[in-house]
Amino acid sequence: MKKTILAGFFALGLFGFSAQAQVIHKYERYTKEYRWRVGASYNMMDFNFNHSDLPEGASMISGGIPGKVMIGYEFAKHLSVEADFSMNEMEIGNSMNGQLVENKNITITSFNGSLAYSLGGLFNIPVADPYIKAGIGHLRLNETDLTMASAGGGLNIWIADIPATKSSRYHHDKFYRRIGLNVEAMGRANISTEGPGSHAQYSAGVFYVF
């Protein structure tokens, strides 16, 4: 009998601890369903990521702030379609896929369409929402147009999942709770020619759901 009582108190203690440590369930983020997401990020492109011996002067190039913008729509459970656009510039003296840029700066514009799958949604992970992503896009190097295939992933940080942002039901869908943080790494391969264009793109910024 004594063991049963002790076991009961132990179970109640565990229940109380778990209740105190509980984080907001991902389906409790908002009272409404928000399927659209827009984002703005600072981005960097590495056109020499696949070279073991980096040529002299090779370095990543960065875009302005924001250097990358995106919009996404969740059309199925955990699955979204996304489009992103970014602008960068490579200066003379840098290297692109092992080739020195000698004549003039290269203006780089990138547009990509992708499908993204939320692993955080699949496994019901709070706060941190990792995802995988793949798609196809267009890269323009001055007057040269290239078709790109891309694959990679990233991490969304949902501010709404942090209990401190939810002081009451009144604040549940406030605009500041619909802001989040994002980091992403994508590999993009030139599939239209055997020339330059393949690169890795890294970005970090914020997003907003509506």
C-alpha cells in the first residue's frame, strides 16, 4: 500500500513537472490558420564551394539588405510552394567556379521556385522547425541566362511557440507573434550549360505569416 501511495505521488510529481515545462503545441500558435508567408533575408553566394583548392581572390559575395525576398504558400499539410528572388554582384578580381573575373563586374540575379517540406510539422517539434527544400530556377549573369536545379534546407524559429510571447488569449494572434526567424542553405547547380553558375547560397533573415 505504501509503495502504491509513493508511486502515485511520484506520478503526480512528474505530471506537474511536465505541465510546467510544457511548450506551446504547434497547432496552438494562432487562433486562425495562416497559410501565406513572406520573408526578407541577408544572403551570401559561394561560387567556389565545389573547389578543394580555392583560387586566389575567391570569396563569397553578399547581397544588400534585404538581398533576398521570398513568398510561400502552404497548400497541403507540412508542404509549401515557395518563390524567392535575390540580387548580388561579383567584382573584378574575384573568382567564379575557379575562373578569375577580369573584364567587368558580374551582376547576378536569381529567381527560384521550390517545394518545401516541414520536418518540424511532421514530428511536431516546437519552436525550431527544420525543413527540406528542392526546386528549379533561373540565374542571370549579366546577359547570360542559366537554368538551375536546387536542393537544401533550413530552419524556421517560431516566436509564437515561446510561452513568454503569449501572456493572454488577447495576444494570441498579435502581429509580433507572427514574426519568425529563418536560416537557410541551398546548393544550386547549372543544368543548362557546362560553364559557370553553380553555387551555394546561404541566407538569414525574418519571416511573417498572414
